[in-house]
Amino acid sequence: MGLIPKLPVAEWIDTATEWTTDTFEFLFDFIKEDFGDFIEIVAEDWLMGIPIWLFIIVVGVLAFFVSGKKLGLTAFAVIGLWFIANQELWEELMNTFTLVIFASLISVIIGVPFGIWMAKSKMAEKILTPVLDFMQTMPAFVYLIPAVAFFSIGMVPGVFASVIFATPPTVRFTNLGIRQVSHELIEASDAFGTTGAQKLFKVQLPMAKKTIMAGINQTVMLALSMVVIASMIGAKGLGQTVITGLQRAEVGTGFVAGLGIVILAIIIDRFTQNLNTQRGD
Amino acid sequence: MKRTIINKKEEVRDVPIIQVENLSKIFGKNAKKATKYLDEGLSKDDILEKTGNTVGVNRASFDVEEGEIFVIMGLSGSGKSTLVRLINRLIEPTEGSVYIDGQDLAKMDSKDLREVRRQKLSMVFQRFGLFPHRTVLENAEFGLEVQGIDKNERKEKAKKSLEMVGLGGYIHQFPGQLSGGMQQRVGLARALANDPEVLLMDEAFSALDPLIRKEMQDELLELQESMKKTILFITHDLDEALRIGDRIALMKDGRIVQIGTPEEILVNPANDYVEKFVEDVDRSKVLTAENIMKRPETVDIQKHGPRTALERMRKEGLSSIYVTDAKRNLHGYVTADDVSHAVKQDADNLKGILRTDVPRVEPQTPMQEIFDIIHDSPVPVAVIEEGKLKGVIVRGAVLAALAGSEVNLNGFDS
């Protein structure tokens, strides 16, 4: 052991992070300022601008149609949201919702193209698979550190850490979905003279839709699971209330806020699952 | 080889629509190297042992003429599915050429290849290859959509194509809602909607149950009457091959072992392998009157009287004889009893005792249909072409043909 001194891996990473922070400062600053403002507008002006009763009714109606006119989901959504409002956690809920929406959207926008690339190229699959494994197994807390280095504290680093944590399922499922399309259908497509893009958009993606949607559902759930962790670096929302409960040893406060997250999770999960239907099934 | 390249349709074609020359496919690494073993005549197994490469297709050469149904037939692993995919280059050939309309597909860049696939070649798949997320109509218009044809026009064409295969009422269903036979009709309609020059049908009916399969074969033949497409049909079913093929290529271990009409293959198997193959075939479906007829014994109505007729019958051991004129036009037949009676009465011609209820068939009548006729007939069946007697069929010849012997391929000189 003594032959090789301790390698300064931690120092290397620090240096790399510092270099990145300095070099891309303009970009990080831009994201921090403008994107941060935008998130704030969405959460505070748009979502919180909607009267609570109207918001609950709209979600209720949507739930009714999305679930195929069944009352279960509708009742759950209406009662659940009313409960959160009743506990005076509405603003926190809207902030959390915003965080989840942004993190999920960005994850999907990044994840689907990477998934397609992975499906089309063996090389890409070989490179991306270990990267995805790394992203998913690295404890999520670790992502908070560079997030703070790049974007200081607030919603933006919260979204950043959530995206890293939540993107892998979308990439994996997109890859899987495209690769699962039967060989004969690919041959049929080729035999009729499709270009690569035609094959992708007319055959592969539509056929992989169900699998990709399952991946997106996973991504949304993972983003939601980052809410409490992200609140440690200042992301507003229900997570913050949980942390407050922890710091003050108030079991009740923490539990109620946690319940709010569960309610939001169930509503989002059922919505995305019910939207996942395919033509011709 | 000199070749005329033809792109414009109005010109007269003087090359076959598909020409395959020395086409080989070897799977695995260093496939090019292994091709030299093919030229040395090594077998598939030897090459696998020597190089670890699998021979898919071994120097196949054949031509397909316009409007012909050319069947490639072989057992699984014989390379027939690989061969059809080499023709539209779903699989890259290792060596050799495929000419479509005189253009070498193997040397085309991907853009030209795409054009050929869009305009000239359509494919029908064994497991149908339908897109489950598209309706029947959307499936049928796929080829046209890919070409960027205007929406209304392509819907119109796709509808026509679907009507042709009898699915006009199902255009808004999804493939999953249809039976296997109907799904393959959609597959056929999709291929036809492009109005291609060549249809490649890869075991198109093999996934269907026997009754539906036969129905589809009949329909294909019926459609072919009016379409006159060039069809390359792959099958492992010899009965199917014999039923629909104008010509058949038999494959074994990646090699074409014989090419010929159904009759040629049945009657003159090129080697033991083909012979074994055709052993169990129901010959009655393939052989025709022409193949089993014998040279007829006749008397001339103008020249011969009852005495000559009786003499001939006695000599040949016949109980009846056909009566023709000098131009071999058939007039009827006379029986031994009637003739002896006429001889006793000193009649000088056969007109008085001529019988005209002749059991007759044409040279192309399949043997199957001859069974019933010959069963009810007291005299040999006459084979007649344009009023002229070409030959006769006796019961013994039918049995002999079924047993697989005594068949004459091209009729006989008469």
C-alpha cells in the first residue's frame, strides 16, 4: 500500500469543477439568472395566479377524462388537492410541481435523442450504458455539490441535480423501445424505400411509444423523489417543509408535507400511465 | 456479357426484368476470403469448418422474365429467404450482381437503391410485416406516403388496391383486428399500391392455415391474370410451388440445384435430392393429359372399311378404335362388336356404325380431372386439340403416371 501514495483524485475533480465554473461562467450565469427568473414566473405568477378552487376543478375534470370516465382518480385528485390547500401548503405544492415539470421536461428533451442515438449505434450503446449506470448509482446528494458550484443555491441547481438523476430511465427505455421493434417491420420499412428519418418517425418511434412513455413515467417519479434532496440547496417547495420539520423535530409538519408529496406523486403517476395508450392495441 | 440498359417503359425490353449472376452471400467475418472456397467448389459444411463462415447463398444465377411467376423453393436453411433479400438488398451481397431492368442493384448508392425499392420492387412478408399502429388504409398507403405522394391521391390508390384484394370494407380497422388471411391481403395490397414491376413474396402464405393458403393461392393467380406482374415467390411447400409457379428454382445448401417448369422438375429431377423432394408430390395436380397420352391407333374414315378396322383391332388387342380423316380430325370411334357385325353384313364403310359420344379432354387438362372422365368411359379418352386427335389415354397410363413412371414430357411426335 505504501508504494503508491494516495492519489489526489478529489483534488483533480475540484480543479476540473473550478475550471468548468470559471470557463462557462457566462453560460451558468445566464441560466441562473434568466432560467431562474422564468421558473419563478411559472411558479409564482402563472400557477399560483390560478385560484385554488379553479385549479382543483380543472385537475378533477382532466382526471375524469384521462382515466376513462372513472370516478376513482377524480375523487382522489380533488380530495387530495383540497387537503393540501387545507394544510396551507398550496404555494409549496406549486413550487414542487414546477420543479418536477421542469426537471422532467428537460430530462425528456435530453433523454429521448440520446435513447435514439443509443438504439441506432452499437458504439453509442457501449459508451452510454456505463454512463447511465454511473448516473443512477451515484448517491443523489453528490450531484448537489457541483450544482451549487455552477448555479449557487435556489431552484436552478435543484432542477440541474434532478435532471442528472432522472434522465437515465428515459434514455434506457427509448433505446429499449426502438430495439424491440420487430425485425420484420424494419425490413418492411426498408423494403418500401424509407429514409432513416422516415423509418424513425413513421415506424420506430410510434411503435416504441409505449415503452418510451413508461420510461418517461419513471423519469417523472425520480424527479419527484429528488424534491426533498433538492430543497437542501434552496429549492422551494414541499421538500423545504419536510427539512424544516426535521430541523425542528416536528414529526407532524414533516409528515403532512410528505403526505403532500405522495398525493402529487400518485396524481402525476396515474395521469402519465393513463395517457400511455397506443393506436391499434 | 453485353447488356442493353433500359429505363424507359415504352421501349421494348430485351433483357429479362431480373437477372441474377453469380450471387453469393457469406455470413461472418472475412466473408470475401471465403468466396474463393466457393469457386473451388467446397460445400457449405466444409467452408463452415475451414473459416467459420456460413454460406447463405452460393453463386446463384437465374433470369426472371416479365410477367412470370418464378418460385424459389427449398427447405428451411436452404438460403431462399436470404436470396430474396439479396435481390432488394435488405441483405448486402458478398459477391455477384442483381440486375433489375438492366441496372446493377449491388453497385447502387443508397439513394438510387431507395428509388428502385420505391418504384420497382415491393415485398410481401411471411409474418405480414404490417404496422400495428396504422389502420389498414394507412398500411396500404405506406409505400406511397414514403414517396411523398399527395395525401388524397395516395389514399385513392391505396383504397383501390385494398378493394382489389377484397378488403374495401375494412380500411379503418387495425391489423390486430383482422384474421391472418385478411392481414396478408393487406400486405399484398400494400405491395400492389405502389404499382411495382416486381413483387417479392417471401413465404407469403406459409403462416396461413391450409384452406386459407389455398384460397390465397387461387386469388393470387386470379389477380395475376389481370396484373401480369413479375412475381418472385419464395416457399418451402412444393405443392404450392407447383401450383403457382411458371418456373421453379430448387435450392439446397445455398445452391440452386435445378430450374425448370413444374413438369420438368417432376418428370426429370436433376439429381437425387430433387427426386426425393418430388417423390411425395401429388402428381395428379401437376401432370396433364399431354404427359400421359399414348399414340392413338386410328382408321381413316375415307380410306378404311370395317375389315381394316377389325384387322387393326385384332392386331393391337383393342375393343374399340378411333376414326379420323386424313387430317387427323376426329370423327368418332367404332367398337369391335359393331365392326364384326358390319363385316358380316358386307358394309363397305364405317359411317353406319360410327359412334360420336367421345370422351374428350385437351392436352392441358390436369390429370386430376381425367380420373372422373376415364372412370365412366368404356373407351380410351381422346386428347383433342383444335378438333384434331393428338393421342389417347388409357386407364393403365393414368395409374402408371401416378406411380411415377412412363411419363412423356413433351408429348410425342404425331
